[in-house]
Amino acid sequence: MTNGLERLSLSANRHYLQTESGAPFFWLGDTAWNLFHLLSYEEAEHYFATRAQQGFTVIQAVLISEHDALFEAYNGGQALYDDDPLKPNLAYFDRVDAYLELALKYGLYIAVLPTWGHKVFPMWTKNQPVFTPENAFAYGQFVGKRFARHSHLIWCLGGDRPPVYEGQDFRPVWRAIASGIKEHDSKTLMTYHPSGSSWTSATLQEEDWLDIHMMQSGHGAGHDYPVWNWIARDWELSPIRPSLDAEPNYEDHPVNPWPNWNPENGYFRDHDVRKQCYRSVFAGGCGVTYGHHFVWQMYDPKRQPINNGNELICWQDALRRPAAEQLRYLRKLIESRPQFVRQPDQSLLDYLSTGRHEYPVATRDESGSYAFIYLPLYTKFRVNTAQLSGDTLVAWWYNPRTGSSQEIASFPKLDKLTFTTPTDGPDWVLVLDDKAANYLPPGQA
């Protein structure tokens, strides 16, 4: 520990994260991509204070933004002179340092993207790439040395771009950035933020610099994209890495907006967010990242909105949207039971619907002393209890909207148990505990 928060590492089984002292760490992230570019110091403090109060643990922010037109000259201006990775603007990086210290004040880790991916691979943007393996290494050295003293960082390469695309291989550039960073900062975890509807294990599984797998289930594939299958696939890979959905559908983001948004598609709301987040975590994720469509871009009326559909919410108001307030209950639920021994187990469910909207996902600890089952919609279902321990089970309904729990009953363990979710949902979590474990009510640590 160098500056007040313990550096993160992988758990012994490599599926989860922990602090240096061995305490479990749940990644509850928020995408604040343009934090360093658009917020004054006072605004950044308001943002950090709010997210800390809401239970978030990681903020994802980028040093070089995709949207050059959004840059504002708060205490330093743009990150690079002449868009040249060999000409960093030291005043800008001093400003970033100050914001990192501010995040530390509120106990927040920062997943720092050295650059947005368009500076390596423009893809759908019109700019020219500026990084080569040679200057990428030098830039990695610069940022690695510049921020090595901060123990509350995670390095996150990429930025909404694939490492490999239609025969083009950009991995040498990302390797160079990673190598440059590691010359000065070999202990900080590294990950990679991929493009929509993709995952890092497809192209980066053999990269030795990668510590955490990420995926982006995104905003363009409709409701209930089956991210739980991706997490389950990553769980089985070797070498083992933690895995998480680093960008599920943003709250209040237009559904399927590309190439043109149909207003009949509507917007992703809090139920959509909860469905994706709970199911990816229960499938084996080490955490998940929330996002709000007007927070990532820090929208306010003086700026041109990006991809807004037909509604606008200033970022200060968007901080308090329903899902942003509710996801703390996911973290509380996970932290109320032993974390390192948790594993996915769909065999708990006697019947699995093939429909995405109602698809349930189950998890339990390896000894069977507890199980969580997320039910997206009102349903009647049966649970197979063979993998659960104890002679007597305690069943609870856990409300993902309020964090409240209600005990259903204690009963002798049978081969199969039938439950019907409460009607005032739509979504619920069934919690089953071995009574002998004497766990507190779900969500209470």
C-alpha cells in the first residue's frame, strides 16, 4: 500500500479479486469516460462523493477521449500536444493526478484507460491512428512512471475497439503500451475494454500482460443479450482469469440506436440494467460495471449530446437514476456470504427457460452452504437441492430494487423444492441457506 488503498490482486482460485491483505473485493464499476476532460475539480468531487455513497468501488475513466470536441481546458487542456504520444501535456497529467487523489479521498479505485481505442484503430471514426508499437511503448513508459505511486489504479487498455479485426492485428500496439507501463509499474492489474458484443478471451487469452477478462454486452443487440453465457465460458478457460461485463446496457440509453434509432425501441431502464448485472455476476463474474448514458459523456445543456434519442438528462440528475441507486444491493448481497468459494451452478434449476427475458441464473458456494438464484420475471420454478448442504434450509426472497429481504420458511431439505416469485416484482433473488451456517439475512454483512 502506498497511498491509502491497498493494491488489488487475484484471489487464490484466480476467479475473483482481493486486496493485498486478502480481503475480497467486489468490482462495482461506473463508466465516467470523460471525467478527466469535462469536469471541474468541484464537479469531480460531487461525482466521486455520490458514487462512493452509492456503494460503487471502481470508476472507469480515459486519459485520451474519443470525442475530441468534448475537451475543455480545465487546468491544462488536452492530453497530447499535436496528437503526438511523444508530446504529453504535463499540465493535463498534473490535473489527472489531482483527480486521482480526489478519488482516493472517497475510497474509490480508478480503472484508467491510457487512451481510447480509436487512437489505435479508428474503425467508425474519421480520425487517423496516432499510436505505433514504438511510440506506444514510450507513452506506456510515461504513464506507468507518472502514476506508479497510486495503489488504487487498475490499468485498462483498449477502449471500445477490438484487438483484432478482419485480418488487422492491433495487439502489438497494446502489448507495447502494456510493456511500457510494466517497466515502472509491474504490480498493478491490467485488463482490456473491448468493443460492443465482444469479449477479450476471444483474442487476448494468451497475452501474458492481461490479468482480468472483460466483455461489453453493450447497447446495440437489444434486451437481454446472453452475457451470462460469455461469463460461464470464461470461467472454464485456462489460464484462469477473473471476468466481468465492463459495459452492459447503459441506463436511459436508446435501444439498438445504430444506424438509426427507432423510437418504438425505447430505452434501457433500471430493470434491464439489473437483469444484465445480476445474471453476469451470478454466472461467475468478479463484479460488473454500471453505466448511465448521460454520465459517461457528462452531459449538460452547454454541450452537444451524443446519441440521445429524444430525451436529455443532465449528468448531475442522472447520477441518481434508479439503477444507480439499486446496484449497491447486488454488492451487499454478494458480500453477505463467503465470496471466494462462490461458483456458478445452473444445475440448481430443475427447468431452464430458453427465452432471454425470463432466463434465470444460479450461483452457490462450493460446499453448498448457500445459493442465490436470480429470477428476472414472475415465475413458478423448481430447485434441485442435491448440491446444497445441511438437513434444514432457510429460504429468503431478496428484493434487488430495495435490498430488503423476507424469510419464506425453514424446512427439511427435499430433493426438489417449488417456489413462486412474489407478484410485486418484476425481478427477485431466491436465497437458500444451510440453517447450520447461521448466516445473517441476505444483504447484511
